[in-house]
Amino acid sequence: MRAFIDAQTLLHQDRSRVAAVFAPARAEAVRLGVALRLPSITPRVHGAQVPGRARCDWPWRGPCISYDGKAMPCCMVATPDRINFGDMASKGVAAVWNNDVYQTFRERLSSESPPEVCRSCAVYSGTF
């Protein structure tokens, strides 16, 4: 999945080329009265003053639970082999939600060194 996403991203494309394709698409959407949502090609940079919840509030709102009960920070992770905080099915929701691994993840989301899984996320970077 990661290889596919990396191959499809517009972040490394020539911005003027992307803008040249997006402009007529936007104009046509307006002409047709259709809502069009295009990705941003400029990633949002989070400074130290931006708290974790303002960057992405998923890890505070609720877990994304995999088919086998593992808690992940959000649905953008997709599969628990990338990152998970424990098995809510066997250990219980409260135990995993409040464990040290989850708490450390939330703290790192507010830091200068956010979790790697977040740094590569389109929601976190504002490009989605």
C-alpha cells in the first residue's frame, strides 16, 4: 500500500504542471455545479507551537480497531502491522486506550519529532 501511495503522490511533481491540470478541472466543476475536492500540493508544516490535537485529533477521539482487535491511531494507518497500541479485544478498551504506548504516541504527535506514520500521512500534512 505504501509503495502505491508513494508512486501516486503529487508532492514530488512539478507544481506548475499540477496547477495547469487542476485549473481547468476546477473551472469545469464550477461550470457544472459540481463540488470538486483536489489534493493540496503544499504540505502543511507544524511548528513546535502547534499542539498535537491541532495537527490531528484522531489519537484523542477514538481508536481505529483492526479486524483482529488491535488499536491503531487512525484509519489512514490501514493495517496494524504498521503500528498498533495493543489488542483491545483481549486486553480491553480502557487498558489499551490509556497504556503507555498510546500516551507516548500522543505526546510525540505534539513534538518536533512526530511518529513516522504521521509524517507520511496526507491528513497530518494537509494534502488530503
